[in-house]
Amino acid sequence: MKKLIQFKQVSFEYNHESEEEEPVAVLHDITLSIKEGDFVAVLGHNGSGKSTLAKHINAILQPTEGVVWVDGIDTSKEELVFEIRQQVGMVFQNPDNQLVATVVEEDVAFALENLGVESTEIRERVDAALQQVGMYEFREHSPHQLSGGQKQRVAIAGILAMQPKCIVLDEPTAMLDPQGRREVLKTLLSLNREKGTTVVFITHFMDEAVQANRVVVVDGGQIIADDTPKAVFSDVEQLKKVGLDVPQVTELAYELRKAGIDFPNGILSVEECVAELQKALGG
Amino acid sequence: MLKDISIGQFFPGKSIVHRLDPRIKILLVFGFIITLFIVRNLVSFGLIILFLTVTVFTAKIPVKTVLKSLKPILPLILFTAILNIFFIDGHVLFRWGWIRITEDGIRLAVLMIIRIVCLIIGASLLTYTTSPIALTDAIERLLSPLKKIHFPVHEMAMMMTIALRFIPTLIEETDKIMSAQKARGADLETGGLMKRAKALVPILIPLFVSAFRRAEELALAMECRCYRGGEGRTRMKQLKLTVSDWVIAVFVTAFYIVGILMNLWIPALF
């Protein structure tokens, strides 16, 4: 598969207003590539640099050192910024602060209107995007009548309407209730599986990260793990060291193993765990 | 409690009045106001009141709501009426001490009351039958010739849209902050004016801080959706004038002109 996003030795520093203060290094020497059709979960505790990493993907931030390529375009080329943003859509944490219009369908149309698309085509793409996230029936509602999860799905539809190759989501579920979290995750999974949209999903919920086909762990501005969920969550000690949790079942397996019971590594789902427990008890 | 405030007081519907192009509607309301202030004979006023009544019923707006919209301007109506009755010179009907009432005064008072009432009802009909988004759109389109003199028409319309979008959000937030401050022992309901004004400070400051934070995030989200001002922007819903829009526009304008022309033949009320 084609490499859609490439980070090559990227470092990023925030400059302070005054000259005396040292610039704060947020990212340090990051090399990462994301293939088309990937579903990547990015994990890290607060201040690890995971949001900064995400903002590099659609040229909100440019690296201090190194290069970021998106679909072959260098993100530091300012004249191509809108090309990049069309390819990589970004969804933020607070759904309230990213909806612009007073009607759902008008909001979904916002990006296309900005891009100067013909009005008949806007209509088609807006309807298609709303159907994809399951919010078509709500197209004439006002955003403040919707639940958090619904608003976040509208925000996703607003990005989908641009037909991007990749969607980056910066903790989209952090402010949602469990119901809303499930809705959003389900929407993303179906997009990734049915349409092949690349998803970069920043989260601190481990049970969400498990659903990805690749997990990247960021700590102190560096990538400390990058593998399948199974492999990443096998190393429970390392994750705990950087202040992250593991899914409950993985934790249980870990504790059992520590207590001297023969139990396999990297258990991610309840079903798996139950099967292994039965085996352990029966045998 | 704060949630009950309705903005723009829009009554969704599918009547002819609702479906009329918002640009035409705005212009016709302007025409209406101008007519209202030129006309000065009873027959024309009768026609205008008839016109308003017909519009209210075709738009299916409850009469109660229409009358309610007059409530806030009741003091203004009374004030104008009193001023006119007591301070206009002319044929004196009644005198008591320095107070005197003239025939012309009464006539002018009646005229002004009819004018103000019709003005408010006419203007409210616009907001009752047009969604805020259609209104903003129409204003943007109507003002677009001003772009030539570098008036930021698109920016203004965008500001209106965002304001409308965030009013409910900020009201909700105010509610939350008020509860949070009350939980910390803030007293918002007792004391004199100054004390109450001071009690608002701990509500307004967090509200402002959060509004700025929201603004920053929204700006970022808008940039991510390729927003770069009004240039080269298209719209999903384009305003298109249909034949029926034109027919209504011509018919209503003709009606205004007839009303105005009646001034020539029918003796003025004042």
C-alpha cells in the first residue's frame, strides 16, 4: 500500500514570546509513516506531544526540523496548505467548538462552500456524508438540539464531505458519554473498513485503541512503541511506566501471569480472556 | 430558565409567506415601513391593517404571539400618545389648568399608534416567517453591491451566523457557570442594584474566558475546513427568484403605491 503520511526526523519547538526563555521542545526526532487504509491509534498521556503530532499532519503546525509529507506534498509549502487540508481532515475534541452553522446540513456544506464546489454537487456530497455517519434524518436540526456524540458525527460528516484520504481525530471522544463514544468509534471503523479512509485516532481510552490495526505510543515527544495492538499491549510494564493504562482484560492477564499462572500475553478482548480462563481452569 | 429565550422567534412553516424569497421579504418590509410613514388617510390605513391581517393568517402565525410582540413597546406607544394628545396645538376640546387636549392632538396620537403598531407587526412578521440563516443569507446578498466600496459584507454575514450558532451554547454555559458559582455560595438574587451588578462579575469573567477559548478553537476548525474568507466561496442553497416571488413582489408593491396615492384624493387624518 502507498505511504500516505510520512514524518522524517521531525522535531518541533514552541517559541516563547520573550527571547530569554528556552524554546520548549514538544516533538523530538519523530520518524513515522502511515499507509493508505490504516487505522492508527495514537496513545500518550497529557503533554506527551500527541496533539502536536496530529497538528503536523494537516499543516496547522510546521516542523522546526525535519519534513512531513502528506500524499507526496511537503507541508511546509504554504501555497499548498489547502490541498493538504482537503486530503487530511481534522476533527477536534470539543464538538461544540467546531460547528459553524446553525443547521446541520449547512455545517456539513461549509468546507465544500469554502472550496467553491458547485451547489448541486455540494448537495449530493453533503447528503452522502450525512448518510455515512447516520445523521441524515437530523439534517435540518440545529446543532444545539443534538447530543455530544451526534454533534461529533456531524463534525466528522463535515470533514467527510471534502472526501479526504485521511481523517485525523484529536481525542474526539474525550468529552462524550459512553453511548456517544461507541457511536463515534463505530462510525470511524465502518469508514475505515468500507471506504478505506485512513484514520489517525488520538485517544487515551485503551479500549478504543484496541480496535485499531496499529498503535503508536508517544511519550516525551518521542515514539516509544509502534506495532499492532496485541504487541503493544503485551508490554504492560512499559505502558505503565509512561503513565498509560492497559485494557482491563490485558491487565487481568498480566496480574495472573505475575502471580505465577501460565497465561498468554497480549489478550485484548473479553471473549479471548474468557476462553483462556476456561482453558486455564479446565487444564 | 435561560434556555427558554427564543432567538429570532422563527415559526417554521410552509405558507406562501414562508416560501417567499427572503431578499424580497426584506425589501417588501422596507417598502411597508416607508408606505406606513407616507400614508395619512384612514382608508389607506384600513387597507394596511387588512393587508397585515391577511398576511398573519396566511402565514398561520398565532394572533396571540403577534399581539405579544407588541408588549415590550407598550410604554413607547403610551408615551407617544400622551405627548401627542397634550402638546399639539389646534382646536381646543378640553382645558383644565394648564392641561389642554386638542382635536389635532387626538388625531395625531391615533395616527402614531396605528403606525407604531403596524410597524412592529410588519417587522415581526419578517422574523416569524424567515429562518435566521435565510435572513443572514439575504442580507449578505442584498448588501453585496457594497463590496465595491470595501465594506466587509461576507465577514459581517459570517459574524451573524456564528453569533446565532453560539447564542444557545453560551446561554447553556452561563447557566452552568451560574450554578457553579451558586454552589460556591455566590448570592445572585438579593441586594441592591450595585450589589447584584458586582455579583455578575464572577459569572462574566469565566464566560468571557471560555468564549475566547471557543473562538480560538473554532477558528482552527474553520481553517481545517479550508475557510479563507468570502472569495471564491459558493453556497449549497442558492437563493433563486421564482416567478411567484416576482408576482408577489409586483403585486404588493402595487398595493403600496395605491395606498400612497390615496393620499391625493382622500382627506388626510392629520
